[in-house]
Amino acid sequence: MEQQDKIILIGAGNVAHHLGGALLKAGENEIAVYAEDNTRDRLILDTARQLGMRTGISYTAELNEIYPDGDIYIFCVSDDVLPSIIKTIRMSNNALLLHTSGSQPMDVFKSYSQYYGVIYPIQTFSKKRELDFREIPLCVEGNTSSVKERIKKFAEKLSDKIYEIDSAQRKELHLAAVFACNFPNYLYQVAGKLLEDKGLSFAMLRPLIFETAHKVMLLNPEEAQTGPAKRGDESIMNMHKNMLKNDKDLLKIYTILSEGIKGTQDKEETGDQKISQDIIDMPTLW
């Protein structure tokens, strides 16, 4: 029987919450969770305690209590904290070190182990919403081809969607994810505030949001785009801008996004015109 790796999970935030559950579901030998003990992370500390109680794995908020003989250390901490926390943890030079960041370089581990890499999940995580981890794309990197293969096999125990990418591609993917996920969610907040100010409920928009997200599962975003900027409806856009005249930030956002949509539409129309002209210019073959 193959000996199981001893896995140490560093962090107890949203990513760690879901990854910890996925590791246990996959039958992995997860033996400890660490969360920093300070006022700012009190909620995270409670989450780690709850995760430990629910799963039976050990939990600690003390650096000196982290097992120094783990086989795999997975760092699920913020990008700002990652470089400093690596320095403070006792680990074997033979341990496999992984982080889940979309933007931190893989070589952040270079001085601490011979074996290191990245296992980056492309998903938005919240503790209150359960996810099927097997459906979450995992992007893997390793400092050598053999390490990358080891990480890939490990990731395959957790997800059915594994992608091998390099650090430059991962940064671009992370940037794209911010545009696809974080910015739209902020705009939902903006929309909700606009409705709230007029005594209307955000629930009225939920079917619209659902359909918009559903369409891009079936169509290209360009094909799914609708609205006044797409139609070039200047009178409606001017009316909207007038409604936002007392909020310069929202007016700027509305203008920039509308111009972006119009620019995409103009390119599409230019392309259509070129295709039409090409057809007109084709020599007669009969």
C-alpha cells in the first residue's frame, strides 16, 4: 500500500476552507491547519478551529507547533503575507512546498526547498457556499519536470480539470479573473446601491444576472453583449450620464465601460464591412 503524504495546510481562509475539505474527501492525510493568531485574523482563527473540529485534524495558531516533518506544505495565505511566513516555518528541505496564489512567483520557495511549485484554483471562494472541487480548474507548476508531474498527480486527486501553465501565463490568468469575477461583483454592489437609494430590491436584478452569466457559458462574450452602448443609443447613454452627474466616480466608470463596449462594436462592424466588401470584390466565376 502506497504511503500517504503528510500534508500541512498553512492558512484558514476561504481557499483553505474549501481545499481542506477537498483533501479530506480525496482521502489525503491532512494532519494540521495553521492560522495566524492576531486580532485581524480572529475570524480565520475560528474557522481553523471549526475545520479542525469538523474533520478531526489538528489545528494550531502557534508557529512552533507546526509539524517540521511534513511531506507537503500548502500555503493558502495572502500574497502580502506569503514571503514572510515562509521564513518563519520549520520545514524539511525535502518537503514539497506549494502555494495557491495567482500572482506570486513560484521561486518564492527557492531558498527553502528542492521541490516547490504552484496549485492555483481558478474559482471564487466563500465559506458559506459549498462547491464541487472536482469541477474547479487547477493550474499547476513545478520547479522541475518531475516535480510538476508529482504536483499534477496530486492535483488530479482533487479535480478533473488540470492545466499546466507557467508563471507568466498564471499572472495573465489572474488578471483576467479579476476582470471576469471581482469587477462584475463590485458592479453588482453599485447596482444594488442605486436600487436601494430608490427603495427597490436587488432581488429584481437576480434573474438578469443569472441569464447574463448563463449566456457566456454558451456564447462568446461579444455575442452575448446587449444594452445601449452595444446599440449605439446615445440618447439613453446621455440620460444615464445625467442621472450620475452628482457621482463623478460612477460617471467615469459608466463612460469608460460604455466606450469600451462601443469600441468592441465598432471593430465588429468594421470587420463585417470588410467581409461584405471582400464579397463584392470577389471575381465572378460564372
